[in-house]
Amino acid sequence: MADSARRKRRRLSRSGEFERVYREGRSHASRYLVVYAFPRGDADAEPRLGVSVGRKVGGAVERNRVKRLLREAFWARADGLADGHDFVIVARPAAGDLAREGGERAIEDALAAVLREAGLAREGKDP
């Protein structure tokens, strides 16, 4: 199976899936990001991701860049996250400035910090 096909299945795509994570999941925030995590029933399943970037972050080009950077940062750390969870990452307006000034590395660091503070990493692995 192609890597892109596998990744597509590991995304939250329906509004009902997002709503469930928002409503029933736990949230953890920083200045740049809010991460919602919801444990699904099947603990062995790979994590799934949804990304939300509002208009306050910037224009369409900038929002799409922030979304891409967030997805790349998340999947680079996915092996260190607990299985069987749905995650939604919401970019706050300051995330656009962070992406502009610090690029990919700054977004990765901001995401890692929120995941670490939230305790969402598996034992022995640093996301």
C-alpha cells in the first residue's frame, strides 16, 4: 500500500469525527497550538490526525503551509505517541508568525512541547 494512501486513512475528515474529539477528548494548549486527544476503543490502532487552521492565522497560502507543517511534524513524531487515539491540532493565530519566522523546526518544537506537557507520549519515547 502506498504511503499516501495509508496516511489518508489516518486522517480525520468528517465534521462528526472532529466534533467527537472536541467534545469528548482532552485539550492541551500552548501559545501557538491546541491539541485535542481522544482515546478510541481500539487501543492497537494507529493514531489519526485532524488539523484546523482558522483565518486569523493568515491567507489561504499561509494557512495551507501551516497545515502542511503541522501534519509533517505530527507524523514525524507519531511513533512516540500512544496508539488508539484521535488527535486534532488547532493552530492559534500566533502559529502563523511562528511558521513565518522559525519555519518547520519551530512548528515541530511547538508541537513536541505541547505533546510532552500533555503526557501523550509513550513511555521511553520523546515526541
